[in-house]
Amino acid sequence: MRACVLHAAKDLRLEERRSAPLQAGEVRLRFGAGGICGSDLHYYFDGRVGDFAVREPLILGHEVAGEVIETGAGVSRVKAGDRVAVNPSLPCWQCRACQAGRTNLCARMTFFGSAAVMPHIQGAFQERLTVHESQCFVVPAATPFAIAAMAEPLAVCLHAVQRAGALLGAHVLITGSGPIGALTCLAARHAGAARITITDLADPPLAVAARVGADETINIARAAGQIERYKADRGQFDVAFEASGNPKALVTCLDCTRPGGRIVQLGMLPQGELGLPLTKLTPKELDLVGTFRFHDAFGLAVEALVSGRLDVAPILTGTFDARERDAAFAAAADRERHMKVQLVFDG
């Protein structure tokens, strides 16, 4: 079977790989669709994500859906022919975090497509994918693979909204209108946010945010003054989600969140000293919380997609065959033309 294997920055090869025999509890899937995530883009263009450098060939990808084609001994949750969304996380279930019910913080997490450890944890961009049955969430046969594969990024945003606390009637700021920012907009509205303002440096992603329900969009590259009014009276927003990973955007959140409000750091900030004015936290008694991946939110994301309560279709902007992998990654990085790009194995 073929797989998209990264050897170094911009060296992504379509290679033949052999599937290992299934072990007890394992499931073999036919790849249906898989989204290109921001971490995949960093691996592709930079050969690393933060401190995690590619040191051996790495199959990319962790946003995936597929069809069950074979099951190992003892598998009871799924059967051949089932269409499934795949949770890319496989926690150890035994460390302190897992025992506390926070499996996303597992000390020994196995997460698709990661160079965090050696040997690397291989990812999902392969024609035949082997997963544990616990990672499979069955969806109706009529659910497009493209929609089911959005469960992973949506789960990230649902978990971030959980970390924000009660949003009913809240005035919300989201900085960064990439796929995660747009999905956070959907999730925040679903949680009861009354008004959502989202910012970005480019108009096309803001147009998508408007389509998924943002009340106000602000291009801070050419209309920075529009955000200034929200700094009045020590801040106007009840909750801010920083979804860009830009330290300047976090400063905006610090300035624009009202006293007693909460800021959720969703984007991955750069490494090193950031020089942020965190002295604003104390006199405004702000809550600044981190959010990382998800745990129970994955099942909630699948249910929201299957029921149609959350419509992610406006975020899906491109599909490429794996043979066009370089073009796919170039498209995924082109914020003027694309939001979420997915891969398929058709040829």
C-alpha cells in the first residue's frame, strides 16, 4: 500500500509500505479522506514542529476517516464495511493524567504523525491504516469521508470551548481565522455565545468565518483601529480565544478582555521568551488557560457532524489526490485561496 512519507523539509514521497498482521483489538481501514493540519504544514515546510524535528522517515497526517476492511481478534465495536471517524490519540490509560480523566495530557500518548519521540509515531496518510478499535467512531454510511475527517479539528475546538467555561450570552473574541479559528467560532456559537468577533490578517479566511457565523470580522492588517474600541473600560470581551499562535494576538486578548474574563490559548505559541505584558493579568484578575488536543470531545464532535448541528462544509476548500501531495501542501499553506485541504487516495 502507498503512504505519504516525509524524509526532510519539502521531501514528501509516495512510497510503498507493507501492512503488518493485525493484532488483537486492531482494525484495518481503507483510507477515505484526511485533512492537512498546521502541524503537518510545519513538518513539510520546516522539517520540524517546535522542538520536534524529523529524524527518520515519517508518515504525516492525523485528521482521518475511512472504511473498516478487516478486524483483529476480539474486536466488537466495529465490523467490515463500517465507515468511521478516527481519533488519532491512543493514551496509555495508566499514568496520573489518564487516571484523572484527562487523557489528552497522557505522559505516554501515541498520536498519529508525530516526531516527538524516537522511533517516530507514524501518521494516517496511507492507503491502509491500522488503528485500535477504541479509536474508531462509527458514522452513517451516507456521511462523506470529508466531513467525518473533520471530527479531529472540531474536537480540538470543542475542548477549547469547554476550557472557556460558560459561554451562554457571552461576547467572544477569536484571534486568527484559520481552520481552528473558524471551527472555534462554530463551537462557541453552539455553546451559546451571543456575539462573536474574529480577527485575522487576510480577508479570505475572514469571509469563511462570516459564513460559519461570526458577527463581526476585522482585518487588523488594514483596519487595526476597529479592534482599538474594544480596549475601552479595560476590555469589552467576556472570553477570548487566541487561535493564531501569534504573541501580538495574545497581547490583543489581554487588552480587550474585560476584568474577570478568561483567555484561552489555543494556538501554539513560538518557542523561547515572548516578552508578553502578563502584568495585565493581576489587576484585571484575568484567567489565562491553555488547551491541548481533546479527550471526550472527540465523540461529541462526531455526533455534532453526523447530526448536522454543526456545518463544517464552508471550511472545506480543496481535495487533492496523494499523487499531487506537493500541490496539496502548497494549497493548504495558501491562505488567500484555501482554508482546509484534504488528501485522498484515488489514483
